[in-house]
Amino acid sequence: MRQQRILLLQNVLTREQLIFNPMRARRPMPRTGSDAEFTKDELKRSMAACDFCESAYRQNTAEDALGRMETTLSYTAANAFKYDGWHTLVASRKHDPLALSEAELVDMFQLAFHWARRVHQRHPRFKFPQIIWDAMPKSGASQVHTHLQMTLSDKGYYAWRRSETPRPSTGLDTGDTSSRTCSTSTTRSTSRSSTTGPHSSPTWSVTRTRPHAVQTPKKDKEVLFLANEASHDMLRLLHRVIRLFLRDMAVFSFSMGMYLPSMDSHDGHRIPAICRLVFREPANQVRSDMSALELYMAPVIGIDRYLIMDLLRTALAS
């Protein structure tokens, strides 16, 4: 090949950049057997001595300062390896993170939201809720058993400094490219705050909750969700998209990050509920899906964002 077309994209809101080259998707990848069989074996092996399964979690996990919260489908546990003062673990009673029903997924998140409300009631200055979820070891999960990490911070969101809280004037999923840009203006409207002065800020208004293909993704298969609040509809869509990728793209590992609006309704830096879901490389692939390129340069992707958009559009229209 004498020529390759390489695009540099920048998200005008978050300042994230990526490099797009379709040839990257054609690189040879050494693998060990079937990804589906590898995942099935890992799930079976991990159940043998799982700390979070029904018969073991009361003995093998501790309670945090609020005590253990439980529903028929989920429970909380203290996190032994905290990265913030208020940090808990929310586990589903189902071991397999790839087989959750809609009700099981929704219940797990709603229990996490309940925990955050309890913390905020006790300590109002802690008001910035954030959730991460890694499914399967390829994503970085230390335990295969389904579990979320929920934190409540008093200093803002980890991903942005307060002065850099995302602004609604441009879309999180809009990339500034030399070729074409995907507009999502039909699914989101924005308005300016009625107040003026040094502490005033724009406010978000999301008219419909829909998934979007991220224009500057961390990895090829990344989806963005925006909503005014983390509603039941947003969680239903999250479950639907996970099932879609499992079924149609045969991916068996993912990572998710969710930023929720400030629990202080008068906070001038309130953002919408933002969820980013990225599907990882095959679990049986010997090569890591993270390298010095992603760590110290910029993500390089090989799958056209519009192919992901078409997949989402077709699936959600059915």
C-alpha cells in the first residue's frame, strides 16, 4: 500500500483527541481459541471460590460506615481498596456480568443511587456521584462477579477540574474533523442560565435519552448516553446496548464510567447524567488493548464511527 488516509480528530468540548486509520482494524491479532469459549470457561472457573456469591459475601465482605444495604437482587459492601473517602461496592446477586436481566441491572444502579443519597444526607458537601463498572478480567476487573464501584466526592468529578466542567454549548459526542461531523442537535437542546456574573454558568437540557457513537472514543467500540438524570429509561437503554453488542458484535468485556448530576440542585456546575460505555478487545487476545500509544499519545481507532452509529440506529429502531 502506497498511501493511507489518517485523520486527527479533536472533541471541541473535552479537548480529547484521537487518530483514525481504518488499517488499524486489519492488524493480525494472535489469539488462543474461541473468545466465547474462553469467556465461558473463565466464568465457570471464577464461581468456584467467589467472594461475592450468595453463599460467601456476608463472611468475605465487610460493611461500610452506612451498614450493608440490600435488595432482593443486589447488596453493598465496603471496598477494601478505596480511591475516595466515600467509596462503596455494589454487587449483583448474579455472578455473570454478561447475563444480567434488565431488572437486575436497574436494581444494582438504583441501589448505588440510594447509597449516594444516604451519604449526601449525612455529609452535604459530598455531592458529586460517579460510578465505574468493569466486566470481566480483560477490562481490569479484579473479580469476575458483577459489581459496580460507587463514589461520592466533595471536590468535583475526577475527569474534569471544576473550571473545566463540560459546557453545553457544544456536544460531548461531536468531533471537529477535516471531513464530516455528526450533529446530535435533534436529541438535545441547551439554554443559558438566567443569571449573570462570575458564578453563572450554562445549564443542560437533554430532550431525549439516546445512545451516541462517541466521536473521540477511548477505544473503537464506545457509546455515549446523555440524560437530564440517570432515569430508568437511561438504564434500560444501557442494558439494551450491552445486549446488542454481545449479540451482534460478540464482545465479552466492557468498561463503563458514569457521571451523575451534582446532588446540590443549586450547584452552578450541574451536568447531565453522562455514561460512557466502551467494549474491550477479545479476552482471548494475547495482545493488550492498551499500549504506550493510548497512554501517552492519543487513542488510535480503526472502526468508522458511522458504522457504530448505524448499528445503534438499526437496533434501537427495531
